Amino acid sequence: MKNRQDLSRRDFIRKSMMAGSAMFLSGILPINGKGMREFMSSCNNKSELVYSDDMLKGICDIHLHAAPDSKARLKNELEFTQDAKNAGYKALLFKSNDFSCHDRAYLIREMLPGFEVFGSLCMNRVHGDKVNVFAAQKAVRTTGNLCRCIWMPTQDAVYQNLRYHNKREGIPVLDDNGKVLPEVVRVMEICAEVDIIFATGHSSPEESIVMAKKAKDVGLRKFVVTHANSGIWRMTYDQIKQCIELGAWIEYSYITNLWGPGTGLPDFSRMSDETFADFARINPERSFVTTDLGQPGMPHPIEGMRRCIKTLHFNGLSKKQIELLVKDNPCKLLGLTY
């Protein structure tokens, strides 16, 4: 998982910072009028380092949850969008495991003109017992063309049911011979036709690799491997590299570093910031970072993104790499220019 050269680079940067060779990231790490001595003192206590909210300008978070939904959420979509607009974000994409939200994005834009907000569709049981091609067709034709991502099954994925409940049930993406099902291929084609994201949802790493191969054959430019650093979906270094070589984009969600005992999601194991940064540095040019937040008892997505940027910086990623992960690449996947 860890590349020796990358680790050496990370260690060099960290030690250099502690020795006094601070790396000031314009727009991400401003000095805010502090003298060098005071600044370096704050570097030695990472939790006290003051970041300007200028670092949030242009952020594009394309995986977060809000009300209305079938689960409790921290805030509703309009409130989150207003918060993001006030913080200087460029765009948001909402996800509901059960309901479409691209139609609501149309209404939010009417309320908050000038901000880029989008929705998506998850292929869970609410749309039938298999991946629903008709639902995908209607989603991409909805007023405003604001459905920018179609996810394969998440809560109803066969893989998740096997891992969590030891039951082979749910909505499949592969047939019994390990081939991508025709309805999944057709949804890939629909996404390719309108140039939006096709995301693997809660598929297994092995299923995601099989789909990546098919996506390449289909000519899908925005094939996204979801949750590559998260829980039961966590991929190995070699699996991630294989997907990237097939043309995939890789999503890393910072929720992994915020959940755990004492939080709103206590049953998950928390990832170290160092490990998260190791994932993010594998190939920033083909990766992006999301928060996957919006749950009660968890940080506000904007606070989660702020912590994420600090984590990436302190673990040696450059300003350019961070901007690729949280601004440029997710904007590109939404069809926006940064």
C-alpha cells in the first residue's frame, strides 16, 4: 500500500516543517499576519493552527447526505447549500440512498441562483429488484439536466448484505459467471451518452474492477470507484492502480477519519490521518476527495472538509495536489471548469 519513495517524501516534508522550513500554501495556508516564530509554534501544535476560510473557496464536494431522506440527517439540502455558498464553495452534489435529489436541485437553484448544486440517483430497492434502466433514462432527462451521477446499489448491494448479514441478497451488478449484467452495461452507456458519473456504489473491490474493465469498453469517461478507502470497500494499492490504468476515477471519503466510538457512527473503525493521506497521494491526478457527511452526531460537511485539507497538508501533499483532489477533479466530473 505504501510506496517507499512517497513515504520518504512525506517524512522529509514533515521534518522540514518542524525544523523551520514551513510550506506556506497560498489560498490554503495563509500567514494571517503572524510572525514566523508564532507561526512555527502553531505548526508544532497542529490542532491550534489557524486556517483562513479562503481555503474553502472553490471547493466541490460531490458526496454528501441531507434531508429530506429516509434516514435522519443533520440539515436539509437547502440549508447545506446556503452554508456552502456562504463559505465560498463552487459546487455540491447530494446523494440519497433511496430517493432522487436532482429534481430538488432544480428548486434549490431557483432559491439560490448563481450556485452550482446537483443531484444523483442510487439504484437501490426503491427502484426495483434489479438495476433500473428506465429510472436512469428518466433521471438524465429531468428538467435542468442536474442528475450528474448514477450510483450502483449502495444499501441494497449484494456485497454489503454478504459482509454485514451473511446473506446473498440484494441488487446484483454481476451475473453468476462474474460478468457485468446487461442492465448495468446499459446504465453505463446512458451515463456515457450524457457524460455524467457512473459510480460503483457499495460494490466490492473485485466487482468494481470488473465494472472498470467494462466501462473502458463502453467508452465511459467518468467511471468512479466509490469508497476506495472506506470500511469493507477499502482497496489495496494494486487494486487502485489497476482501476486507474483502466481509466477510472477514485473517490476517497474523509468520513473514515471522523466516525468511530463517541460519534454518530460509532460502529466503524477510524482511519489515521497518515493512512488517509497515503491513499490520497497514490494518484491525485485521477482521484478526488469527498466528505460523505450529513449524518446526525457527525461534523458539518464544511468542518469535515476543513479538517480534511489540514490533514492532507500536514501529511505532505502539495497545494496543487490538494486543489486537484478537492476542487479541480470533482469540478471536472460535474462538467464544470475550475
